[in-house]
Amino acid sequence: MSDDPSRKRLGRGLAALIGEMDKPAQAASAPRVGADSRVPIEFVGPNPRNPRRNFPEAELADLAQSIREHGIVQPVVVRSAG
């Protein structure tokens, strides 16, 4: 190998730097219990054990505007209270 800086390369590939990966990692997700379904909004309520109790009006308005413009990106997870 010469001392020419344009010729200096690692030459061992990316795997030599970060290690081999046998297979791609899968995204972690919660196990699916039932099929996707639609629930009327009047049947959905807050969880009384939710520690988040205060929602600043300005942030809530920003969230509402974002939902109007883009929709809900991730599904809302609900469970039966009974």
C-alpha cells in the first residue's frame, strides 16, 4: 500500500466496523389480541389511572390542528373497561 492519501481505504467493508448481521432486526410490537375494529367515539373515555392530567390548551390546539391536517399516524389503542 502506498502513502498516497487518495489510495488509503479501509478495504474491509462496513461489516468489519459494525459487525455482521445475520438477519435484519424486526420492529418490536405488542402482540395482537383481536382484529382491528372501529369503535364509536362516544364509547371511548380517558383512563382514570393515566398520570397525565394536565393538557395545556395551546399544545392541545396544536395537536388538534395536526390531526385535522395529517390524520392520526398511529392507531389509537383502546380496551374494554368491563
